[in-house]
Amino acid sequence: MKRISFKKVVAIAVSAIALSTTSVMAQEDEASGVSTDAGMDIYSSYIWRGAKFGTGAALQPWMSFTAGNFEIGSWNSISTGGVEAFEADLYASYSFDFGLGIAVTDYYFGGAYFGDSCHYVEPSLSFEKGGFSIMGAYMLNAEDMYFEIGYSFENLFDIAIGVGDGQYTVDGELNVCNVSIKKSKEIQVTDKFVIPVSGGITLNPSTEGFFGYLGLSF
């Protein structure tokens, strides 16, 4: 499948989401299992798979369109520091009831949108059961692999260990690149207003990078 065709399909779908704003549509969506959602996270640093991108805090708006087990959406990150790490991703995914997930993500890092060097397409597989999760991804353009296993200790914290090659490690060879511990909770501001807060620490044993970060969700 050509990347330009994938981007056009998702762009049309996202445009359709923006037009579905009337109360009548909302009621029809609820009855049919179709929904839209949007929000923004603000993180002290953008940390992903054992690496830090940009400087300063990162604004990360997103929106999604869901129909049953199928979802398409957009996720973005804009760094506020002197070193910008702009990213705008489009994705499509399908989740099976028994825990298997299939996704394709188009990572865009700025420049001519239809250029050959600005996009990285990554198919991925994941599986979740109880607190256990596992995923594998392969970035086609860069030929980088990433695998992660995680476990969520209910009401305590989440842990994850990731292994990758290419951009994820100091020498490009397959190695452990992400050891993370994360925690999420909700801060009760008023009786009806709650702010989700999350934070964590991440160590990349390959690059020896160590990061702490805190985020708010709206």
C-alpha cells in the first residue's frame, strides 16, 4: 500500500470527525457504537521508547474516531523549548475482544508533507491480558525493530521493558533500550472536575540516558 493513499484516507476520516458535532449526531453515534474524542496532554519532557525528544515541556494534542473495535486518529507533540521536536502522527488500529491489537502508524516530523523522507510507517502487533501486555513494531523506512513487555500492578504502578535496534540503541544493535516505571492518579479539583496526572522514570541501558517526567491530561 502506498503511503500517500493511507494518508489521504485518514485525512478524509479526520475531516469527517470534525463535522460530526450536532447533538443529533452525538445520539446516533452513541446508539451505533461510533464515537469521537479529543484532548491534550502536557508533559515536562517528551520521552518515548527510552529516548528524549526536544527540550522543554511538550504539548501533545490528540483526537480519535472509534467505530466498534476500529479506531483512527491523530497524535501530535510540540516541544516548547529551544530545540523543537515536532511530530504529527496518524494511525489506524483494530482491537480484538480477546486482547490482540493491530495498528499502523504514520510518523511525520515536519517538512514537505508528501515528501519521501518526512514519514516513517510502522505496523505493530500487541496483546493485553489482565495486567500483562506485550507488543512488537517494525518501522519500515528505517528498518528499526522494537519489542516491549509490561505489567500493570493495579493501584500501584506500571513497569515496562523494551528492546530495540537502530535509533533506539547507541550502536544500532538489538539491545535493552527502555526500562520504565510509571504511575497515574487523579487529582480532585472540585466535585465535578478531576485532572488526571501521570509521571515516571525511564532508563535506557544502551545510551545510558535517564529521565524523569510528569504529565497532566485534559
